[in-house]
Amino acid sequence: MSDPFVQEFEQGRIDAKNRANKRNGSTALGLLVARIGRCRITRGPRGMWLADRYRFGFPAAGAFTVGSVAITRQEWPEILEHREWLLRHEEWHSFQYQRCGGLPFIPLYLAACAWSKLLTGDHWSRNRFERGAGLAIGGYTEHSMRSPLRVFAGRRGR
């Protein structure tokens, strides 16, 4: 993958992020979500928790992260073998949890999804968190912004 977000992190930065996400409660919430979703939970690379076989349809994503817990409906061993870069994308989200102080990331992320949906018709193209985690390594294709007139005209026509 040629995405600039596929990079190695310094171990000190990784450790600080994982400690912060443990303290701010976001990793605990991630482990709870994984348990409720009846996931298999294992330790992954760089201190991440990997939860797979998630049973629910929400959120509608190939993988998602809560704190330092990366959750997927698929199986992490297969993902790591064929698409290791996806974990890098999720790991960037775990750094975003740290920067947002933990759980405030969730409403901020949802607001960014709504903003992107308004501007582009999808939840990722103008979502600052998805862009910050690397759209390409998250498996996203960037869409252009709608013209402001089309956005408002589309709402009135319904």
C-alpha cells in the first residue's frame, strides 16, 4: 500500500496512547462492546486488542475501533494476513480517541459523519477522522463534494 499512513509508530507513543485510552475509559467501553457482540478477543500488535466475529449490524463498517480495541465481523488472523493495513487505519482511530480524551471522540465522530454525508453523500469523504486515519488504508474511495445548490435542491424535492 502506498498510503502515507502506513508507517511504524514509536513504541513510547504507542504505550502512551494505550495507557491514556485505558485511563479515559474508552478501551474498557471497547472491550464491553466486544463482549456484548460476542467477539473473540485477543491481544494484537502494538498493544491493540483485536475483537472479531462481532454479531451486530451496527455500525455498518468492515471494522471499527473503540479506544484501543479494533472490532470486526470478520476474523483478524485473515485480515492481518491479507489486509494488514486495515489494522493501521483502526490504530490511527485509537490515537484519535487519545487526542479527544476518550469517549468525546464518539459524538465528534458522529458529527463528522453527518457533515460528510451532507457534503458528499457518504460518511467518510469529508469526515476529518476518517481522512486523518487514511481513507485509502481504511478501504474508502473519496467522493467529491456536492454543489451547495444540489444539497438543498435534493432536500426540497423530497
